[in-house]
Amino acid sequence: MPRMLDVSQDVRAEIGDDEADRLLVGDNAPGSYDCTSCRTPGDSDQERTSTVLFVGDETAVLAFAHATCIPSQVVRVAEDQLQGAVRSITGSERNNTEGLMPEQAVLGITSGLVLIEDDLRPALVVEPTGPVARPGTDGSGGDEFLQLLLEQGFRPAPDMNRLPEVLPGWSVLLAVGRLHAVLQPSAGGGNPVAWWQAHQPLQVTEGWRAAVNKSQQVLVFAAPAGTIGQQPREDLLRDALEKAAANGVLVAAAMPLAGT
């Protein structure tokens, strides 16, 4: 029975008619998947599903999403963002030149307030759902998430009582009280591009919004998969961050606020 897949003309043009037709009859497509937009489970046998093609300079990655979340489309991203962009991909993941790619990790982001230098600071904690490979590799080199961030200017954070340094060119986009994206400088020197972007803007607490409006700056902490976890309270989040810092697996940067 054909799967309930939507393949837009733009996606079809990128992947070709043969591949699109195979998807539509149920080949090379998952039954169940994690939606690349809302990150909750979906089932292409039971509900309308969009095909979403992430395209870099050399790599293309096919993902799936609830059609009620986003339509089938082609998303252009910088090549070095394919490993770190926010997405859930559990089906056919293809590299245009080198065959199958390793499974892509999803960047999870948690907002919270951390006490540093006697002041509550607005913070974002970034943790992927799995190991992150260097773009263009097969993942055999292990998790390179922290190394990739260090190469982009993040700094080790061994002490949670010290403010991290500002990372030039990066910013956190907040609009109408919701978190939209973490922006990084464009490789071509143009407008900033999204390093992480929420398809559905994330709500933040009144306290977090008040703190960021006061400081006009957000502290961004990052740790490898499985280090921090989903902590239900800010004191537990702080404990997890301090443990990661003590173990040398925490990096950080301060970023100015973009938006309101």
C-alpha cells in the first residue's frame, strides 16, 4: 500500500523522478519516523507525511515530517551545518557522492537561568541526541561535537562561576518572547545564518525573558550527547552543568540578543 508521502516538485527535481516514485510506493521511506520539525514520532502509513530535503554544497539529506507541521520542501543549508542543524532523520540518508551517511543527531536546546557572579543569567544548554560526526566523514572518528564547536570559537568552560567570553558574529534570535534561532556568521560574509533554528518557536519563561531583556546577552553552553539530559528543575540543570564542567566536557560562549 502506498505510503502517505508528499513529495513536492522542488524535492522531486532534486532527487529525480525515479527516487521520488520509489518513495511514493513505499521504497526507501520509513514507516515510523521522528518528525524533523516537532521531533515527535510519526507514521507514514497512517498520517500524511512531508519529505524534506536538506541540501548543502556537496551533501543532501532526506528527512521526514508531519505534513501538519511543515510542507514538503528543499531546505538549503551550509555544508558544515548539516551535522549540527536541528532535525530528526531516521530513514534514507543519502550523500550525493559517497552513498549512505551516518544517522544525523538532533540538537536539543533547554533554556534556564544560571547564577554567575551574583546575578541570574539567561542561558541555553545545547546537547545533541547522539554523536556528531565531522561533515564529509563516515562517523568512525567518534563524537566530534565539542571539537567542531571549539573550531567555531566556543571555549572550554571548566568553571561555572565565570562568565564565558563573547563569540563574535553569533547571536540568539528572540521574537515576541519566543526563541527562534541561534545565528552564526555566514561563510560568505553576508547575513548571519541559522546554526540552530526552531521550526516552531520555543516559549521561554517570564523570568528568562526578563533576564535577557536586562542583560541583552545569552550564555550558550554545549555538551556531548548524554551529558546533561532533560532536567526538570534549574537547580538540577546547574548541577549537571557543574558536573560536565568538572569533567572537561562543557564549552560555552556569550552571545548578544537579536530581536526582542
